[in-house]
Amino acid sequence: MAVVVAMACKTPVVISDKVGIYKNVGEAKAGIVVNTDIDNVYMGMRELIKNDKLRKTIAYNGRKLVEEKYNIEIVADQMIAAYRSILEDYKK
């Protein structure tokens, strides 16, 4: 959840490939995805610190990803659809 909040605030993120949404973040170029090796974490953070254009791009893409995939209204609609599907299966 912290990653989504950070992206919503246009904060560039470095996340590990152990975070549940890392594939979405990587595909959207909404953050730097690294493994949990300390050197990789360091390199990801260093890259963000040194590259202003990259920081701005990641911040923009992160906000866009949140608006498209993690917006509360979208997530709520998905949850309602999932519950309806479960209830329909239960009634059968």
C-alpha cells in the first residue's frame, strides 16, 4: 500500500521484486524494480538521485498507474464484481 500512496503523491519509487505490484510498476515504467540485494537497491536509488529526467518520468508514470489501476472507485467496482461472482457461484 505504501508504494501506491507514494506513486499517488508523485514520489518516484524503488521497489523490490518481492512487492506484490512490482510487475505493474515495471511494465508502466512507474518505478525502478530491483531484487533485494543491497547493491541492487543502492544502484536503483543512486540512479534516481542522479537522473532528474528519470525521476520526473517515474513520478508521472506512477501517478498515471495509480489513477488507471489503483483508483479507489476502480478497485471498489472490481471488488463488487468479484463478490457478485462468488455469490452467483455459491447460489448454483
